[in-house]
Amino acid sequence: MTKGERDDLDSVFRALADASRRELLDRLHERNGQTLNELCARLAMTRQAVSKHLGILEEANLVATAKRGREKFHYLNPVPIHAIAERWIGKYERGRLQALADLKRGLEERDA
């Protein structure tokens, strides 16, 4: 893994460390393509706070935006989360699955 790739993952982990930012990602997952006003609805945060959190999510490449007229729409970008799953979760899961397969094989051999 290159330094740039590590830096990218570090920014994603930092962005995901905050519960408010995770809530914004959850809202975009539920309904992608929301404006700042839509994302502010039903949140106990100021518009400025939501805007700041969205900026951090954009820097981490977790949120992409598109302007249409005077409105800016926010979209979830799941690619960095997938990279984390591949890099950090997947390699640990493979070992666990192999251990379960070995256990199953051993029990089947014992019972045979």
C-alpha cells in the first residue's frame, strides 16, 4: 500500500469516526441526492455544522456533489468504504472462514 493510499484511508477513518457524519451518510444511503436543506431537516445541528461535516465527508471522498442551478446535491460514494472492507475486514474474515471450514472438516472426519 502506497503512502497516498494510506492517507486516503486515514481520511476516511477520521471522517467515519464522528457519529454526526455517519448519520449524514446513513441519510444519503436512505435517499441519495439531497440538498443541504434536506439533510438539515430532522437533525439537531445548525446548518453551519452540517455544512462543515459534509465538507469533511467530501474531502474523504465519501460524498460527491453536483450542482443543478442554484442547488447543490449530495451523493454517497461507497467506494472508500468498500476499500476499507477489502483492506481491513476482508483479510480478517478469510482467516475466520478458513478456521470454520477446518473445524467442519475435522468434525466430519471424526464422525465418519
